Amino acid sequence: MRILQATSELHPYSKTGGLADMTAALAKSLAREGYQVGVVTPLYRGLRQKYPDLKWFDWHMDLPLGTGRASAEVWVREPAPNLTIYFIRHDGFFERPGIYNERGHDYADNAERFAFFSKAVVHLARYLPWQPEIVHAHDWQTGLVPLFIHHLREREGWWTAPRTCLTIHNLAYQGLFPRAAYALTNLPPNYFQLEGCEYFGLLNYLKAGLAYADRITTVSPRYAREITTEEYGCGLDGLLRRRQRDLTGILNGVDYEEWSPSGNEHLPHAFTADDLRGKLANKAALLHEFRLPARLDRPLFGSITRLADQKGMDIQLAALQEMLAADLQFVLLGSGSVELESGYRRLEARYPDKVAVRIGFDPGLSHRIEAGCDFFLMPSRFEPCGLNQMYSQRYGTIPIVRRTGGLDDSVVDIADDPERATGIKFNAYSARALAKAMRKALVLYATPRLLHVMRRRGLETDFSWCRTAKTYVEFYEELLGVRG
């Protein structure tokens, strides 16, 4: 198979969240299995300096964009056999400090930027010599790609056009723009209607992809079910119910070459499922790094997150205010809402021997928190997939999660299956329910034998991309009609 992915973020070149990790890991895994894989992504600021092996591709594109035209170069990198990264260079659109925004404000021309990027993807899909069979678009930034390919196939005679699929990483982000932005597509007006890309008089990039992609995926089976409901459908549940037969949930995987408790440059001490002594040493090192008292006999809870209500940071703050009366410690790495940042700072000031907060982004520290903590908190209001609960298990840390989306798919509670339990789950979105789950964690911590068993189970659980990539291969084969 020949697969071309389109993504606005790609690890290690650009990243604001899990989209970058997923697209990179899927591409690498498919290429390793022998499939021909290309990934199209913008050439953001600093990449040519950081990756001097980037090569100019003898390819120039000049594309219509509304009443004008826009030109771009293509640069390439081949980081592995069967894998080529195509970087779209348009300095006016992508040579900026941020990917989508700056100082908390979205770029005013995001509609133009990602309409052009989507057109560049389709241009490559049509004219690359190796002729991709599938174009796999990700999130709203590439939502116009399936629409453009649909139009070219149905209206302009591109009979050999590739099949298309769109992956929803977070339905809450849809790419909404004024109606006037539709002119940027240079398409006839009939696509701007209720069954197409129109959304209450606005242009909706994600809806365009959902309406015109041949198939739709999202990043966990439960989230695929949730988004067809009014509660989680973000206004698009009706469309998703109509396309339910074309909607598949595939749980994201973990890159175990990067997230491993042994041979990891970010961890001061290695450990394995058969020898967990290094985990306690990592806990001691983490407490020292956060300048907390090294009380290794008390449970350490951790959180690495975007400080937003979607992530449950409001109920977590309230639950901690109750639970810190108990004998426990807590560390946080994250950034986001100014109000929530201030709330956690106040909590740190109130409990200086129990709470430590780092505002910001630090990949190395993320590994050390995952490895050094006893419990990891993820009380999300909704969570399409989530990765930290899977990282936690790989590091022998017990995740405490709300039963939603990928959190429910990837964590097993004792109530679910005592023989396979790897974490603690709760139902209601409330501080009270989270505090109750944390009290269960304290009981578990006081039961060393059971704690050890659950840690080992987590370490031995397989969330590898090898498994996930096989599921995508089956999905692609069905999309192409290879599988009956």
C-alpha cells in the first residue's frame, strides 16, 4: 500500500499535543512494515536550521487561493526506509513563532494558511510519481483535503484519485471561519450547504472532512461512540450518526522506543517489570528535583496536562484541597488557563511540603514524573484518547482516570476485571468522585502486594504502535476493498 498522511503537526518537527505523536508513530510503524509512506506537513520556523539534511525537492507549486494565488516550495527528509516527509515551505504562512497562535491569540489568517496547506496536500497526492492510494488527513487543519479530492474525482475526472480518510483527534476543535472564507476554496457554491461544510452560516473545515471523506476514524473506540451523542458531539453528532457506518475508533499506541523505563536518557534510574527497585530511586530523585521532602513511604500523585476544564483541572484542584489533609504529595507540570495556573500556585503556597508546581512544557521532566510517581491523575471531562495513562502503565504508575473516551478503553479497574486491573476509574465528573478514587489509591498504596501486582501488569500491558499499526492496515485494506 501507498499512504500519504497530511498533518499540521509532526513529532519531532512540530508539536502542541498528541496529534504530533500519533502521526509520527503511525507513519514510522507503517514504513517499518514495508508500506510506502509519505507525510505532508508545513515547514515551520527553524526547521531547516535544526535539520540540515533537509533537501530541496525539485517541485514548485502555484495554486489558486480565493481571488489570488499562492506559491510554495517543497523540502523533503527521509528519516527511515519507506518514509518521506514533505515539508511545504511558504514563509508568509509558516515562518512564525507559533503554529496556530501567538500570545494566546489565533492567527487571523488561519483560514488562508490551512486552505492553502490542504490544496498543497492534494496537489502532491495528484502528481507525486509514486501515486498514493490513500490520503489520510488529520483534524480540522486538513479537513478540506477530502472535499478537494471528492470534487476532483466527481466533477473534474480524476478517476484514479486516492481514497480518503479523516481522523478526529478532538472534535471540540473544528476550524470555524466566516462564510466569506469559503471563497478561498475556489469551489462551486453547492458544497457550502447543510450536508456539506456549512455550519450555522459559518465555514467549518472539520465538517467538510466529515462530510466528504470516504471513511472517518477517531482515536479510541469509546470516543467513536461518544461523539455520536448530543453530549459529546459538539454540534456535529447528527452528521456523525448519519455516517456511523463509516466511523471507526482505533486506540492510539505508544512509541516504546521513546517511552521506556530502561535505556531512557531522561531517567536517572532504569527499572523493569522484574526489578522495580529503580522506580523508588526515580521517586526519590523526582522529589529532590521538585524540592519536596523525600518521604518515600507516602504516596506521590502526579499530573502532566494542559490546564483546562476539558482536562478536569477544576475538579482536580477541588479534590486536592480536600485530599491534602491526608499523608500524600503531589506534583504538577502544565500550563494553560491563567485562573487555573493561579489556583495551583496557591495550592503550592498553602502546602509547600506536599505540593510542587511547574508551569510550562518540559519533555524530560514528563518522563521523570511518569516514572517517579505512584499514581497519575487524569480526571478529564472528555478525552478522545489520552496518552499519559498509557505512559503511566509503562512506567509502573497507577493511573486514576474518569470513565470516558480512550481513558476507559485503556485502563482496567478492579471492578472491571480483578485479574487484569491496572488502574482506578470513576464515573461522575465531580471533585467528590475524584476524591473517592484518590482514597481508593491510598488503600491500594497501603496494600504493597496488590500495588506491586498492578504495577507489573501495567508494565507488561501492550499499547505498542506495532499493534495499532496492524489495526490501521486492516482499516486501509477495507477502505481499498482488499478485505471483503
